[in-house]
Amino acid sequence: MGTHSLYAADLSSYEAACVKDPNLQSFDVEGVTYVKTLQELKNFKDAGDPFTDEFYSLFQSVYAQQALMLQKLQTKKRKLDKR
């Protein structure tokens, strides 16, 4: 199961819990009650999954480049440490 599939499943589970449990339909932060949790969750869901296949492709590309740069840096560091 891909990461974005897990994201969608987690979001659906949370939404179902909010519908069943009135205590989850609002929350309190330092004495301020936020009642629009369920509505904001719906708005977030309606906006769609922000982690598209294009995002994952770009992320993997950047990750691979960073890993390669780290490997090169470690090689140069070992050479300098020998001096």
C-alpha cells in the first residue's frame, strides 16, 4: 500500500471517528474551543490528496541526489581525515 493510500485511509478513519464521537467534533486548546473540526476535515478532504504521484516522483529524485551527494562528501571527508 502506498503512502498516499495510507494517508487517505487514516483520514477516512479519523473522519469516521469524528462522526461517531461528539467529543472529537470539537477540541479545546488552552481554553479556546474549536467546533469546526469536522467541517475543516471535510474541506481538507475535498481539496484532494496533496501528495500526488508527481510529488512522490520528484521527492524520490531529490532524495537520490541528496544520498549521492552525502556519499561523495563522506568519501572526501575520509580522504581528508587520512592526511
